[in-house]
Amino acid sequence: MTAGHYGPYGGRFVPEALTAALDELDAAFRVAKDDAEFQAELRDLEHNYTGRPNPLTFAKRFSEHCGGARVYLKREDLNHTGSHKINNVLGQALLTKRMGKTRVIAETGAGQHGVATATAAALFGLDCTVYMGLEDTRRQALNVARMKLLGAEVIAVTAGSQTLKDAINEAMRDWVASVDSTHYVLGTVTGPAPFPEMVRYFHSVIGREAREQILKAEGRLPDAVVACVGGGSNAMGLFSGFIDDADVILRGYEAGGDGVETGRHASRFSGGSPGVLHGARTYVLQDEWGQTLPSHSISAGLDYPGVGPEHAWMHDTGRASYESITDAEAMEAFALLSRTEGIIPAIESAHGLAGAMRIGKELGPDAVIIVNLSGRGDKDVATAARWFDIDLGGTVASELSPEMREGR
Amino acid sequence: MTAHVATVFAKAAAENRAALIGYLPAGFPTPEISVRLINAMVDAGVDIIEVGLPYSDPLMDGPVIQQAVNEALAAGTTTDEVISVVRQITDAGATSVVMSYWNPIERYGVQKFAAALNAAGGSGVIAPDLSPEEGADWAAAAKAHDIDRIFMVAPSSTDARIAEIVTHASGFVYAASTMGVTGARTSVGGAASGLVARTRQFTALPIAVGLGVSTADQATEVAAYADGVIVGSAFVRRVLDADSASAAISAVGDLARELANGVRRL
């Protein structure tokens, strides 16, 4: 298998104008991986800026809804900026400095990667432009405001479906014209080589920590590690810690939207086929002519028609398996975690939680499961309020019955 | 049987001028009108037609071509329709190549696509997101069906990279004038002449310059150092700006005549 390929998947399908920049990035990444100074800088940032290691929390009350399996949450939601995305961004920002570039660009769906990139740009004094589909800027208005507060320029993309796919197209167009001064901080384990390998590498800290923590807590490896899969970076980060442990089940949960049978979903493995999108060969939602089909999900971060090529390869080899979680199942898990553990998860992560509920029932009460709680749900409060039809006003005291007012 | 691109370049060289290559997407604004537009380009002196295969994610294209391919897709243009447009160009006696992002060709089947294109009289394929490294299957299929493999070089390509790319190329080499996406520019990048000179060190193939060329003066400027001049967005712009099919056909013909004069004005 040649570098950058995972079986038939991965590779580098980009305009020639980007080849030199990808070669430069690849070289800088390989030097940095073996450079003690780079590693020390990255570890220092992870520890003192991101707040790593984050905990592995045993979710006792949530576990009761998972067939009695013991479910642990890897708390990426507690990272600075509120999701796993910061792990990758700090690594790439360090590489940007090393390559002598002064500007970063990024695509974002839910806004978490955009916020993380804007954060790192502020920290390192880099100019920052974030591309975000217009539809997503509406769904995730809070994150748009955060990026702007951090000093980034946010460009709402009006082309195509106005979501993550189109934001990537626009970021690529920017990059082709600006590549001398600009690094494209791609936010997930897809795109042209070396991005899938490099982004996995920067997220592998998730799996490393989780492995050590579960061995300490349970004295053994878990039966299954599960995560939501959009592009698949949080899953790849967690899986990487267990990939060589053949007995550990690796399971990814794709967005099922309204249900795979409705055609309105983002389930590439059950509803897509191998193709080339955004620089890599992988599973893609496409029609019979190879035109990309729009994806659908309540979760902006999973609303993407492609998936990381290493996931595609693990799917084909059977090392990992992938299932769909509908919007309704994800929102049920969202509410359940909030009420049983006092943790409001990102809707993306709620797909992994719904998966834990499903696989827990399959594996039974002795099972140990780790689910990646990849992000926190603050950004999703408005979406959740609409879903659950929550009245955003407080209950007015004078409207309470006399008994309640008196606390009876 | 229409002339292969090599023959067209040789004929232009014999006339001591650069070849003129004009791009329009098949199916834009509809399949039927796109053929009439292309015929107008041929009649007005375009030597090679670059037929665009509309794709949902044209990440190397600027807003003008994006709009055109969106219209073509909305009109229901499929890969079979593109092949049909190529056949009609062939029937009109002109030489054509297809410009397509890679996924539609892979989805169609590389062997099947190469065979269908050959049967329709198409001469070559430009796939801007397919590198020689990823293109081994394509090279075999294209060779088997006598389809030219037109690869791009860019200002950022190193000499070593150019030397490698041209060993995989046939027909001609597409030199991207600037670092950027398609679209008219007020000046063709200064990097273009240097890139053509660097590429010539490694190949005897004709070299055509594209990206940003839109006027007769720019065509003249590029024709001074390149073997071919490629114009795309400017043709699309004329169609988008026209208020009827007949106005679009006459506007495209006018531009083609200006550019054809441009490549002859030395």
C-alpha cells in the first residue's frame, strides 16, 4: 500500500496547482512527527491550553439505558473550545508556523472546527478565514459569533447545498489562489493525502488517553469503542488507540437523518458507494452519474456526503462497522444524557450515544463500552429547543398555583 | 474521422500561429442549444472544442463556470448526453476534447468512458483533479481507445514534477497561467511564459495556456510563446449575458472571431 492510500481509498485527487503545497505539508508533518521540540510544544499546548488529559467519565445512570453495559464517556467536550477539533487544529497551526505561512483558512459545518481554527489563529497571530455554508451559519449562529469575536473572517457560502460540502469547495478555491501564504487547516480525516493520516495523528491523543484510563478504571480493555462519524476525525482519534486490539469492537455511527430509506440522510456506507470527492477516493453519496447527492442531518457536523478514506477501508476489511442513527434516535439520546448525567452533548456526539444505547443492548450487562463525547451541546440549544418544543420563557411565578408558590 | 489534437496543433504551427481552444459545458444552457453554441465557435475559427462535463462540485472553477454547470445539471445533462454532444461536434467536422472532474468518469467506468468517447470521435480528456499517480487505470484505458491524456502543469509545479507529468501526457500539455480557479482576469499571469518555457525543456508536445484568457489582446500575448490558447469563462459569460439563444449564439461567434484574429495577429 503506497503512502496516503488505504486499500483502494484515499490518495490525492486535486488540481496540480496544489501538489507542491501538499508535498510541502507532507514533508513538514514527517519532520515534526520525529522532532522532539515539536512534540514538546504540542504536549505543552495540549496540557496547558486545551486542558488535557480530559477525564473518562463512568456514566452510571445513562448506563441503565444501555442494556446494563458499563458506558464510559471520553470527555472531549471538556476541551477548550468545547470539542475534539482543537487537537488537530493546534497541531496544524504549529505546522503553519513552521512552514512560514501567515494565514489559515478552514471549512466548518457545525462551526466547532471553525471556532477551533479561529482560536488557534488568535493564539498564534495568524490571519484566519472560515468558510461556512449559509444554511449552517443559520443553524449554528452562536459559533459564527464566536469566530468573529476571535477575529476571524466568516464567509457564508451560497453555492450548492450551502452546507459543509460547499464550504470545502470554496476553501479549496481560496487555497489554490493563496497557497504561497496560506495553509488550509482541513478539519477532518478526509481530503487529499496527507490530511487523513495527519488529522488522525493529531487526534490519536484521544485513543491513547482513553486506553490508559479504561485499563486503570476497569483493569481490562473495553468490549467496544464507539463514536459518531461525519468525516470521522473524532472516531479515528478514539479508534486509533484500540485498532491493534483485535477483540475490541470499533463501531461508527453515521447520521441517518429522516431514515436511510427516505433518501434524506448522511449514511455513506449504507446509502453511498465508492467514488472520489474532495481529493480522496472513499464512500460518497452520489447518483448513477457520479454527481454528489445532498446529505441530510439534524447535525450540521455530520451533514456531509463523504467520509474519511481510512473508515472506508476499515469498513471493507471489517475491522470497523458502521450503522445509522436517525435524527429522532440521536435527539432521544441527547435528552437522556442531559437528564441522567447532567451533560448536554453536541448533537453530533448524541449519535454516538444513541449507538452506545444500541450496542449496549447487543453486548449485555457485562460489557464495557467507551463512547466519544466529542463535543458539548451549547451550540445546539436552539435546535434542541425547537425539536423538543421547549418554551424559552421561564414559568412566571404569579401563574403558579398557590400550593406551588408556597413550596408545597 | 476528425483530426486528432496533434494534427490540429501541427496545422496551426504550419500557419505560424497558435491553436485556439474554446470551452463550453455540454448541456449549457440546454443540450440542444449547447451544440448550436459550439458549432458557432467552430464556424468562427475555434480549432479545438473543450467540452465541459458538468459536475456538482467543480472546485477548480470560479463563479461563472459554476453557474453554467449548475444550469446544465438542472437541465438534466448526463454523461451520456455529454458523449452525444461530442458526437454532434464530430459530425460537424470539428475536433473536441472533454474536460471532466474525475468522479463522473470513474463512476461511468474508465474503460467504458474511453470506448464511448472514442466511438463518438472525441480526441482527448482533461481531468484537472486526476494526477498521473492516480491515473494508471485511466492511462491504460485511454491508450487502448486512442484517447489523449491531457495533464495540467501549474506555476507551483517544480521542474522535477513537470518532467514527470509530461511523460504521462499526450496530445498537448495544459499550462495553468496563474494560481487560481477559472475566470476572466485583467491580465494573464506573468508566470505563464516562464511555465511554458520550463515545460518545453522536458517535452516536444504542444503546450496550451489556459485560465484567465478572455480577450483578443490576451490571446495575441499568449500566442507569442504558447502553442495553444484556451478560453473558457469568457465564452460562458457571453452566454450568461445574452437574453436569447440566438443572441448567445451570435455573441459566442463574435468572441470566437475576435480570439481567432488574436492568435493570428503576430
